[in-house]
Amino acid sequence: MEEFNIDIVHVLQNRDFSVLQKLVSHCYDFRAKIAAKIEDTTAYESECIEKIAQSGNKILELEQEVESLKSDIDTTKLQQKIIDKKITNSIKQQEKLEDEVNNAKVKRDSLSVEIVDLREESEQRKEQKLLTWKSIKLACHTYKQHLGFHIELINNKEQEQIKVSFFINNTNAKDKYFVQLLNCNNQWRVEQIQPTLKAEHLSNFEGIIDFSKQSEVLDVTALLCKLRETFVKYY
């Protein structure tokens, strides 16, 4: 602001009031400048208030965005936990399936070995059965020729079963005297004797038939000979 110097004593002594006009003019200028300054300040304040309001709105929007982002982050974390859980379960399921596959492979290998063993055992049994029946056929020929026995194989896929008929050379005794034997786990048992032995004759078969163990035969040859002898004497 322009400086305005006045000698008051000079003005009063000389009654020079021209300076008042300058003072009034200067006051007007000063007031105009003050008014302009106030107007500028008011405008600036209004602008600041508007900017503050805009900033407040922006801050509110940002706070809302922050809350929304927090909610999105929480949702994402929850989804991530769910995904992690699914991944963990999938890994466990995969490991379980791998274990089952490995166990299945082990069982398959074990079954393969067992099948091979069973086939070998079956072949051995077939060979043993062939040898047994060759021996039986040879015995049949001998028994038929010298003792009048006839040995017949009864068709039974599960167990060996034979029927030994006596006195085959006597047409009147056909199918009247015979014994049926059943082989269970390599143990011969008496299945049927015709005619049925009387109680007083059972003691003759001690050491040959164990009647306490489902009629197990201890000696097949001795049984056939003892039966023939018993039939001849008593029946």
C-alpha cells in the first residue's frame, strides 16, 4: 500500500484542508482495496469450502471403496481357504487312490502267483489222480480175475467216489453185494455197504474202519477182503 504522510501541525496552523481531499481519496482507495481483498478472501474461502466438501465426498467415496475392498479381500480369503481345502482334499483323495491302486497291484500280483500255484497244484492232482486210477484199474483187473470184484468209478466232479461190487461172476448176486467209498481230502470213508452189516459183525472191522470218525477207512484192501469174507460166511 502506498504510504501517506501528513504533517498535522502544518495543516492545523495554516488551515490547509486540501490534504483532506487526498486523505478521503486515499481512504476510498484503501477501503476499495480492503473490500476487494475481502471479496477475494471470501471467494477463496468459498472455493476452499467447496474443495473441502469435494474432498469430504471423495474421502467418503474412498472410505466406501476401502470397505468394499476389505469385503472383497475377506471374500477372496474365504474363497482361497475353500480352494485350499479342496486342494488338500483332492491331494488326500489322490494319495488314497494311489494307495488303493498300489494295493490292487499287490493283490493282483499275489493272485497271479496264487493262480500259478493253484494251476501247478491242479496239474499235480491230475497227475496223481491219473496214477491213482491207473493203480485202481490194475487192481480192478486183478480183483476181477481172482476174487470176482468189480470196481466202478462214480462220476463226481467234486470228490472221488467208487463202487466195489462182489461176486460179479454170480449172476444171482449181481448188485446185491457192494460197498461205496468216498474220498474226502485224501481220506476214504464208507458211504454205503449193501447188504447192511449186522451189529454183531461190526467188531470184525476193528482196525479197518473207524466208526467214531465218520466211518474212515484205515485200509481199503483189508476192508474189501474182510467184506468178501463176511458176505460169504453170513450173508
